Amino acid sequence: MKKTRYTVFLILLICLDAALLLLPLLFKLTGVWLAIPAAQALTFCIAVPARRRTQRTRELPA
């Protein structure tokens, strides 16, 4: 569980940095407001497939 929290935090941090750098350049003040939701959506899009892949690996017989 501890590794999952660390990983999600790291991904969110990377996505947030990318969103905070790019969106204000493209959309001015609106981009600033959209940066946090965009980072969370991007994190979700990365985390769900990674979680499914991890669960499939655990279910396979050793």
C-alpha cells in the first residue's frame, strides 16, 4: 500500500508540473484554472491501466 501511495504521488506531481507549465501558455488564465483537473485526469488515465496490469500479474499462477 505504501508503494502505491508513493507512485500515485509521483505521477500526480509529474502530471501537475506538466499541466502547470503547458496549460497557462496555451489558455492564459483559464489554463491556470484547468491545470489541477487536467493533472488529476491524466493521473487517472495512467493509474487505471497500471493498476489493472498489476492485478493481472498477481492473479497469474506462479
